[in-house]
Amino acid sequence: MKALPNPIVLSLAVIGGLVLQAKPESSQAEDQQRRASQWDHATAERLFRKGAWHEGIAYLGRALRLDPQNSAAAQHLWSAVVDGAGDRNTLPELVLRPEAEIQAAVFSPDGRRILTTSADKTARLWDATTGAQMGEPMRHEDEIVAAVFSPDGARIATASKDRTARLWDAATGKALAAPMRHEHPLDLGGVSFNSTGTRIVTQCSEGGIVRLWDAATGKPVGEPLPHKRAFGNVTFSRDGRRLATMRDETARVLDSANGKPIGKPLKHPVALSSVAFSPDGSRLLTVAEDSNGHGKAHVWSIAAGKLLYTLSMKSFVEIEVAPLSAEFSPDGTRIVTVVERHGQLWDAATGKRAGGVLWCASSDAEGGAGAFFSPDSTCLLLSASEDKLVRSWDCETGTQSGFPARDAASVLRHPEEVLEVFFTADGMRIVTTCQDQAVRVWNAEDGTLIGQPFRHQRRKDGEGLKSAAVSPDGTRILTVDAENMVRVWQVDAGQPLEEPVPASARETPPMLTGAGLPPTFVEALSGYRFSDDGVLHEIADTEMAALRARLRAPAENASGWQPLITWWLMAPQDRPLFPGDKLTRRERADEELGKGTREGILNAYALDPTHPLVHIAMAKDAHGKRAAFLRAYGIARLPADPAIRARAAEMLTKQSQPELAQKVMSAKR
């Protein structure tokens, strides 16, 4: 028989039960919130593992709102912001939404300003860091079809359907000269400066006229030039001293100083479709197309007025009209011809073939291909409409060159059709836009994707991303979309191969909790906000700028989180590797360069791609054209600082380049 429980023990148990039942409801609610906080933290960890960084940050923020004492979640949030990978850099740094529809947007030559043209017949300047409008609107009486900076960024030329081109001060937006008047509306993109900024050329396809103008006074130079009624076939030589035009079967080369012809007209048996100068300006490349769509490329000596050789341009598939194009490589040693979806590399000195046929998509795909030389002329990219791939070819051999990190058959794979392809000016990155409304940045050396795509919303009508532009230093991307949003994105240079500082130096503050964490900070970090019913919603880009502005106000900064907030709000080029670090990224990059190792140099580029010495340092482990290009690129961007020039000269001397070292030291300050 079972023993009966002790009456005293039984009484104590009953009393204890009554005490538990009497526990305050507030305490039960706190328990529930703690459990919910732990659940949100676990959800955030799962999201981070999937690469959904923004959503993970949003859940961490809610975890800390539910339980500010959840120190594990607080530590995780801090480390996720400082060291986290994933798509943390896919929120734009700057968002502009002008009232009038934006038609085009470009960076200034120094990357500090943005020039836009709008449907309200104005062009406007914006600060590329703050988004503030600069100067006065530049107004026309009809739609503006083109707006460009002079090479030095001091002036702006605009062209309009009001039959004028105009010259403006790029600092104030004020007119510098009387309008350059025409008898017909100007073409889309129908205005450009030469490389020295001394001449402007305008084009009116309707009238078949090209005009040359003095870029200082806005006065005409020479007589109007008859021209083929098609856009895009007027070009200056690289040194700006010559201008090439074409009409029907004849190409002409003109002296840009006075607008007078140089040499004899270059006549062809059939109509011309394009003209291009060689980089040294001594030769002219023309493409002629007959009525059957068959074409040939011709290379002429400008001085002698003689045909040097002809390149056959044959389509490898049956097609009635095949898109044709041809261009020189940046160093002038190769010519690429493209017919429909196939290309061919040629030796520019001899006119002989270099390698086999370049191809880029199945033959039944519609549209033609685009060819894009790398700045150092070592690589050629081919991309075709309705193709999801961008393929790479070796310019020396004419053979397909797969990236080390990817197989040759799937070079730069995209989920939908590739629209645009760009190299950054230093050739280290490839930027592509895709029909999925995203911009992607690739490592040009190994073909790996850097960071996550910069995504844009697709409207119900299918419209989304309209255009993209890369800043001159390659660190930012400018996009315009169908919602009339102009965004500036920071290109992530990639994670260093080796951490320049020990992990212990980046540890989060001890005893960190969620107390005082501004909700504004979490929303600005993640781009998401929970609704009252617990559903996660994206925050509009236009609101993100307002959130950052509120964070910059001292009242929004809680003391415990202020170091992280202040660090995160810094411009990327000024931001140290972690909060509290006494060295900027440039200073850390400088330390890495000082090691002199390949790993250190690559670390330095990842930390600061704009460091004045990093490209010269990279030439140490490069060869041939690539090494020469990196040295030239780096030398051209050296500041006047004598200490930096001395270091550059030392690097060049160690690379067995004494002449370049002397050039660096003797250059005018």
C-alpha cells in the first residue's frame, strides 16, 4: 500500500502552487517577450546563413526591442554590421527623386557631381555625396536630347530639340555663351567635346549636317558639314585634333582647329555605316555595307589617303540583314569586327586574322552582339541580345579565355538577357545590367561576383532599370529606373584575402545590450520595417535618406550604440575597418602596400581601390600589356604630393622602370 504524503509537505506544495498562480501577469508577459526575442534571434541566424542580410538585421532589431537585455542578439547585431557578409552593401548610398521625369544621368569627370536631363526641358547638377542640387537649372525651350561635361568638368554642353546647343558653367549653371543655333532639331546624344575641351561637335540627322564649334566662345568653326543621316558616326580622334565624318560612300577627316579637310575624301564602293580612329589617330577604320547586308571593314592611312587593307565581314548564319560593327583595341594592336552574333579579331598592323571565330549565342537568337575591350587590351568581352552570358576572349590569341573561378562555357552567367556591359577604368571590375532589373559587379580577373546584385523594382508594364553609369574611379554606380529614381551605389571592392588587423581588435564592446538602440538605425540598416501585425515590409528608398538624416541628429544617437552608428554613417572612403579604429581604410591599405607581397597588394586594393599607389604596386606581379597599363594608369593619377611621388618612383625603380621613375619625379607639380 502506497504511503500517504506528509501533510506539512502537502501544505507547502499547495501554498507554492497558489504563489505561482498569483505571479503577476507582467512577469508572464516578460517571459513571453524573452522567448519571442530568442526566436527572432534564431530566425536572424537562419536568414544570415541564407545570405539574406537585410532581413536578418530586421529580425535582430525586433529581438532587441522585445528584450533589450538580450546581449547575445546585441553582440550579433554589432558584429553583423562590422564584419557581416551577404548583401549588406546593396542599399543605395544616395537616392534622388526629382519632380520631372529623368531622361539621362551621368557622373562628372571627378565623380563628385551628377548631371541629369529631365522632361521639364532642364538639365540639373547634383552633389553626388549629399544629393543637394547645385547651381541653377539649365533651361531649353524644348526637350534636351544630350548633356555632357567638358573633359575638365568645368563646362557643360547641352543639345535640344529647340534647335540649339548651349554652353554652361558647371559650377553655377549659368550660360557662358550665346546659343549655338541650328536649322533642325539636334539628335539624341548629338553633342560632344573633343578630348582637349577646345571643340564641340553637334549633329542634326534631319538636316544631314554636322557642325563644329569653339568650346570657349560657342562660335562656329568652319562651314556646316554634310553628313550621313544617322546618329553615332561622327568621332574625334583621341588627341582631339581631328574629326571624322561620313556621307553616303565617302568618309572625310577634318582638322578640328579650323574645320578644313585633311587629305582626300576616302571613297567606298557602297554606303558607309561607321567610322573610327585608331588610338594614335594615324588610321581610320570604316565599315561599308551593301544592299544585301554584306559588309567589309577598311583601314586607311590618313596621311597618305590610301587604303591599307580590307577585312571581310561575313555572317556565319543565313540572315537577311546582319548588324555590323568594328573598332580598334585601346592600344591599337587589334581590330574586332562583329557580324550579327559572331566576331573576328585581326592584327591591326597586318590585317591578318588573330584566332578563330568569336561567338556568343545560338544562331537563331534575335539581334546582334556587342564587343567590349578591356582597358589594357588583353581581353575582349562579347555579349548578345537574348543571351544570358558574357564571354571572354584573349586578344593575343583570339581564343576563349575562361575565368579561373568559372568554366569557360558559363562565363558571367545571368538569370535573364544581358543589357549593358562596362569595364571600370582600371579594368579590375566588369559591370553588367540585366533584364531582371539588376546591376552586377564582377571581378575581371577571376569572373567571380562581387557582393550581391543592385536590384530595382519591375513595374507591371515590365519597365524597371533604364540606365546605368560607372564613376570615373569605378567605386560607384549610378542608376536610373522607370520610377524616376536616381540611385548611387557603392561598389564593394571585396573582402581582403588576409585580415589586415587581428579579429580581437574588432571585438564588440563588453556588456553590450539593446538598451537605447534607435529603431531608426535598424530600419536604415535593413531597409525593412515590421507592421503592427508582424509582417516585414520594405521601406521606400526615398525614406531611407530621411532615416539617415535623423540618425545624424545627436538626439537619435544613444551612447552605447553611437560608435557603431557614427562609423556606419561615414562615407566608405573615410570609414575605418571597424568602429574605434584609429586608422582609415587608406591608412590600412598603405600598411598592406608596405608589405610588398602580392597578398598585401591585393588586400590594399580591396581596402581602397583609389589609393594613389595601388595600381603601380599591382604592376609588380603583372606582365606585358597588363603591367604597362597598370603603371600608366597609376602614374596618370598620382597627386602632386612629393612624398607619394617618391614612393611611386621607388616602386618603379624596383620594377626595372628607371625612365618612368624619372618621369614621375620630374613631372611638373
